[in-house]
Amino acid sequence: MSEAPEEKNEQPQESAKGSRKSAGLVVAVVAIVVVLAVVAINAGWLGALSGGGDGPPAEDELNTAPEILSITPATDRITPLAVTAISCEATDPDGDELTYTWSASGGEIVGDGAGVKWTAPDMEGLYRVFVSVADGRDGLAEASLALRVRANAAPEILIMESEAGENVGWVVPGARVYVHCEAEDGDGDTLTYEWSATEGEVFGLGDAIVWIAPEQLGIHWVSVLAEDSYGGSAERSIPITVNAAEPPAILGFTLRALDTDMFHPYGDSWRIFQQRSCAIDALVDDKDGTYMYRWSAEKGAIDADGPNAVWVAPTFKGWVNILLQVSDSHGNESSASVRLYVETCPSCMD
């Protein structure tokens, strides 16, 4: 009877020990799970195992590429070998610092950054300038600009005349002479005019001026320089004689080709092919045949007899002035000139 109570006291002790072991095991398992979860989160395993990619993206995935707003040349009139400034306007939504890389299909790029200078090739044609804009985080924008290179057409002075009232080819000292010219530009550029004279005074602007004759007797030249804004220019001069008394009157010239059909009127002047000749006859009222005639040419060869001359064109291309001076027995003199353009290209005469 005394042994039964002893067995009942041993069973509760074993149960308590088993509970404590189970609780410890649970705690250990929970601790391991927590540690693994923390490691998995830090390593990114948890998102991969669950199939979820909704976590915050990396910094590079947030980058937005830059945008090129415009490429602008300083001018749209570019001549061979001209230097033209070109600027690129770009923006970056992220505020990243931008770098620019330039290239061209011809010519040379000088400089870096958003603005560079392009030296055009020496040949006319259509060329393209390229620019790439990078933000340093794999964001890139590209664009290009087409630029046409062509030579500037210089202006031409087609007509230049002086008006001195009833007098023809001469004025008295102090006379007011109206002088004007007509010029054109093949590119349609606006022209500016600069006037000058060997003697006397020039008043006025534009394509017409007033020349005040000096006191000095003799031949004086009034000149005009017509220029466009791209370096093209043309110059022309006319003689005006200052006399104290009326000199012989030169009423004009007639011209005709002698050995060529490449001879044509050109404004108030003439065009002739190189090394070809023409006859020039002055219209002078010389009833008694007492006047003296002096012919001269800037280039080419001239042979004259009184009011009639023959001129042979030189081999170079350009304008030539031929001057006639006529004087009477008292020394009163008048002058007039005729202008010819020498062409070296046969097809240009068509």
C-alpha cells in the first residue's frame, strides 16, 4: 500500500521535462526562421521565391534620357571654307549633367560642349552635322542638321550714268552732277554703296549721289563700290571732264564684233570672249575734222584712228574700261568711256 503513491509522484516530473524540451525546440526553430527571413530579405531571395518583383527599382531604372530641343546654325548662308557657329539646346528631366559629342559628314568641328564651330569644306554641296547628348547614366539623345554650302554670288553694276544738264560729257567748275547706278545681286542680298571721287565732293547715300565738280580742269573719276553682306562686291567708275568752255561733244559709241559671234550687249556695257576683237566708233560732231582723239584701254590692245578704234580682248576674265578723250584746238576737252566684260568660258556666252 505504501509503494503506489511513489509511482504517481514520478510521472508528473517526466511530463514537465518533456514540455520544457518542446518549448525550447520551438523557440530555436522560430529563431532560425527569423534569421533566415532577415537574410532572405537582405539578399533578395524572398521576392524571388514569392515571384514578386514589386520592390523598389534600382537607381538606374529611374533614369530618363535627355532630349534635344534644337540645333541652330548662326547663319543659313555658308560659303566654302566659312566658319559657322552651331549651338545645341538640350534638356534632361533628371537634371543630370550633359556631355556633347559632335561630328560632320564633311568639314571640321572645333570646340566641345553645347556650342561648336564648323569649318565648311572647300567644295559646294549638302553636308550634315551630327550631335549626341549623353547624361552619364546610359541616357542618350541624337540629332543632326543639314547645311548647304554654296559660293556667294557677287553683285554686278549693270548701269552707271551721270547727268549734267544740257552739257554732254563735261561740266564747268562747281557744277552739280547727279550720278546713279543700277546693281543687282544673284542671291538677292541687300546691297550697300560707297561712293568716292578723285576730286570734288560727293553728297548722298544709296545708289545715287550728287557730285560737286572741283575747280581743277581736266578729267575726274567718280566711283562706286557695291557690296553685299557676305564679302561680294563690284566696283565701277565713270569719267567727268571739267572745262571752262564748251569742249567737243561725245554723243556715245557704237560697237560691233569683227571676228566672233561671242559678243553681246550686257546692261549698258558689252560682253566679249577672250582674245576676240571688236570695232568701237565714237559719235562726235567733228565737221571740220580738227579735234584730237586719245584712246586708252586698261587691258587688251587698242589701235585707233580718230574717232574709230579696234580693241582686242585680253586673256583674263573681268571688266575693262576703254577711255576716249577728245579736245579742240583751244585745249577744251571732253571724255567718255565704254566698258566690256571679258569672258573665258564659251558656254557662259550663251
